[in-house]
Amino acid sequence: MNLTDYHLNPLVSFLDKAPKLFTKADIARYVRAKEIRMINFRYVAADGRLKCLNLPITNSQYLNDILSYGERVDGSSLFPYIEAGASDLYVVPRFCTAFVDPFADIPTLNLLCSYFTKDGLPLESAPEYTLHKAHQVFQKSTGLSFETMGELEFYVTDKTNSLFPTSNQKGYHESAPFNKFEAFRCQAIHLIAKAGGQIKYGHSEVGNFEMDGHAYEQNEIEFLVQPAEAAADQLVIAKWIIRTLAHQHGLHVTFAPKITSGKAGSGLHFHTRMLHAGASVMIRDGVLSPEARRAIAGYMTCAPSLTAFGNTNPTSYFRLVPHQEAPTTICWGDRNRSVLVRVPLGWLGQNHMLSIANPLEPQTVLPDVPPRVTVEMRCPDGSADVYQMIAGLIVAARYGLEMDAEKALSLAEQTYVDVNIHQPGHEDKTKHLQQLPASCYESADRLQSQRAIYEQHGVFSPYLIDGIIQQLKGHDDRNIRERIKQNPALMQELVQRFYHCG
């Protein structure tokens, strides 16, 4: 089957090739054929959001120039750790990220960009280059490649609609008309897919409530597993599309970790898997492989400092509390939603489910079982820097694989939990386990203590680590949960401040 058949991305259909094969000549050919008159360069800054530079295409020479050389930007306005005296950076487009702008009145093509210094070298601390380095080192060290995908949760908000109400905190997989924003979610999914996003599915999530005359409904879009760099690109594009579409509809959207106490927060879980020569190494003889368990040992070791990339503002730590379907204890398990790292239900081909559900289908019809087994990190949220978070996961997995094998497997065994750790009576199962940080300040301290792991082989630059630590400590949120108890209004002040994080 040709992978470009029935493809939503118009560039893939027109060029008849996968995005990773796009060239400058391909982009120029599409621009001319479709009479594109604007190119937007987009790039992620320190706040995790896409920035934009509009470039009008007035003639072929200018088109060739910008596709060949990129443009200049002020790095000190994009990243706080870049000196104003040496702040000029180049942004150079990555052709594999090209997509048609679904919102522009003028025919417009968007391209994500990479940052380069005055010497024409990649900016060591740039988000996308940090991820690229992490994956390169991982492949060289382990002989494996790393893939991931995100579960993007968000709330959609509008004025209260009393028709077909849904019970408080009972919105999981609800459908219209009880779910009010299903049509919005489906339109967002369609536009993200047209922009190149590889989506698994979308659905409503647990969270729904009313507050101050407004209805809040939680949604989730889950992606298909992709190579690490592509997975990050599609997430930042998806967040931009969801927000822009909401703006067009007069709706509010937030990826904030927590909106109010006692209601479900929004996470950004990352599923990960490793491959050798294109084949998954996550399962061996029907059980989780030693390689997978050693990677999990790396996640267990680095979990406290990974929060520095995935839980980056004080409201993150309102979500990471017991009994709210968010992790607090550093442990892992199978199909267990109370743990930090979960191995979800996989497809192992038992019982010919298709034939049982469809008696006309013979049991021999099934192809090989797809390699869908992943390992899910459950603590990150919408405040995460997507590129840094995935880079951190790759570093942590490599750390586990480079650890003495016996030690790594022993650590994985010691941190495995097969019960709901939040239920009374299971204290003996968890008393030896570490807890996640309880604030940005504490997360910064844990990153400081483990920074050598991330800086090894030059993956995370020391300047970047210093900048992250400084930013986290700048929130001054030590003992934030105790302070909230004494002053409940502080929580809503912080929620409003970080409502549009990431």
C-alpha cells in the first residue's frame, strides 16, 4: 500500500512522498503550483509556544533566498539566557515540517525552523537541537532508535449550557449532546491531520464542571507513535491549531495543569518505545523485555529531575497530588493508573478477538500483531517544553541502558507496584519509594543534583540547565501547597497567571 494514498496532508498528496523526503525544490514547486503568497517561519521559544515571522512571496528569487538562507531574529527576546549583545540568530526552515496554514485568508505555507548562531552552527541550547542531540547520542550508544507520542489533554470553556448536562467529573468518553465540544474537537483533529499530525484518536476526558457561569469540558487528543523529533513537532503544531481554532469559535482553551482544586487536572503523558532496525524491542517472549525494563530503571532514577522539563510552573504541583489520577510516587506497573510509569494494555494476539466480534471473519485473517507496546510517563503536563521533555526521556532511557544490567533490572524490580498505591492498606508496598518534587523550586534542586546525566555528551548545554534552574527557582514556590491552604485565593491567582502556559 502506498503511504501517500488517501493522505490528508495536501503536500504529501501533491508531491507523492513522505514529509521526511521533502526538499527545497519540492517546497518551491508546491508554492508555485498552488500560488502560495505567504510563508510563515515558526519556531519555539523559551515559553514553549510557536512564534511567527511572515514572509510575503513576491517573486521566485525571494522564495529561493528564504528557503536557502532563512532569516534573522532577536534571540535575546526569545530566550532569557541569551545576551542582548550577541543575540542575533538565524532561523532556517525544516522542509519536512511544511504544512498549509488552515486559518490564513492569503494562501500561506508554514514551516518550523531551527536556530543557528552567527557562525552558522546549530544553537546548542535550542529546544529542537537539544532533542536532536539526545536522539543521536542514544542511537550511537545503544544501537536503538527512540519513538514517542503524546496524550494532549486540554479544557474547552464556554458559557454554561444547561441542556443535556453531564455529571460532575464524569465526562470520560462522553458523546454529544452531553459532550458540548465534540464537533470542535473533531474539527481540530481534522486540521491537525491536514498539517501532518499522525493522530490515533480523540475523546472527552473525565474533567467537566461549572464555575462562575462557565462550563469546563476536558478533551484529549492522542497521537500515534512517531520518531522523537517528529513527535515533538506535531505536538507544538497541534497546540497552536487548537488555540487558533478556539479563538475563531470564540471559545477559551487551556492546557494548564490545574484549574481548580478537586477537579481533574490536564496532563501531557508521553508514551515511549525503542526499536532496532525498525522492529520494536519492548516485548520478548510475550513479556516486557530486559531492554524495556532497563529503560524504565532510567526513568525511575531520573524522575525527580525530569519534572524540570515537564512540570514547569507552580500549578503543575497542584495536579501532582494523590487521588487525582496523577502520579506522586516514583514507581511503575502494568495497566496501573496510580503509578508514575505505566505499561498500558498491549496487543499480544490472544483469542482472535476480531473473529469473536465478527463471526464471518476467519481466524486466519489476522496479520502479524502490530508492535504497539509502549511505556508511558504520566507526570508531564501542558506546561512542558515538549522538545526538552522528550530529550530528557531519551537521556533517562539511555542512562538505564548504560547502567550495569543487573543493577538496572534490580532497580526496576524494586520500584514495580501491582496495587493502587492511593488505597489504604498498601503502605508497605510504597514506604521504600521516593516521591516526586512538590514544587518548581524542589524540581530545580533535583535537576541541579542530576544535571551531569543530562549534560553528558553535550546533550543539554550547561547554559540551558542553568537557565531552567533559574527560571524554576524564580517562581519562589517553596511549600506552595501549605501556602495555598493558608491562602486559597493564591491558587486562582496562579491559575490565571499560567492559564496559557506552554
